[in-house]
Amino acid sequence: MASETLVGSARTHLKRRPVRYAMVSAVAVPFTQVVLVLCHVLLHFSPVWSNVTAVSLACVPSYFLNRTWVWGKRGRSHLWKEVLPFWAMALLGLAVSTLLVALAARWTDATIVVMLANLTAFGALWVIKYLVLDSLLFRIPDDVDTSLV
């Protein structure tokens, strides 16, 4: 009976984390797209600089939401084990999305094409990022109570 409760609890926690990760993306993606459009349409930034600005700004809430709400980490962030690796992944996403945006801008600088190029890059990296965050960056040791995560 106790093992069934433990297994049920583990299944609940494993299902909750991916859903929360997806919900963080549901916040970060529209935020990124709004900033991208504002920079491109209102501020007349180039497609590449609009993308760089949008991705850079969206990284901040994404980091904190992932760290605290998805993985339940509390306290100070560890610069070398959490912050810098997270930003390195963000820079990888920025590089890939900027490459796609630059390629799309050679064809047209239409805002919708710039937005789709950005979304394509981050969509392709989304699953890989979850696996890295879960298994390395915000890994929860086996002996930690994850009832709040």
C-alpha cells in the first residue's frame, strides 16, 4: 500500500513539471513575440536586433519562473551551476534564432516572417532545453522532498 502511494506521488510530480515548463513557455513566448514586434515595428530595429533584444529580455523571467516554479528551487541562485549554464543555453537559442531571423530577413523583413523564424528556432530547442534543465541544471537530488514541486 505504501509503495502504491509512493509510485502515485512520483507519477504526479513527474507529470506536473513538464506541464509547468510548458506554462512558463506560454508566458515567455508571447512576451518574446510582443517585444520582437515592438522593436521591429515601433522602434524600427532591424529584424536581427529586434530578435536579440526580445530574446535577451525574455530570458530573465524565464530563468526565475523555471527555477522557482517548475523545479521548486529556493534561495540564492548559484552563478556557476545555474545562472551561467542557463544563459549559455539562452545564448545558443539566441544564436540559432538570430541565424534563422537573418536568413528570413534576406528573403523579406515582414514582421510575421521574423516572428516565425524566431518561433521555429526556439520550438526546435524546447525539448532539449527541458531535458538539460531537468537532468543537469535544476536537478533535484533523490533525497529531497519534492512535494511542492
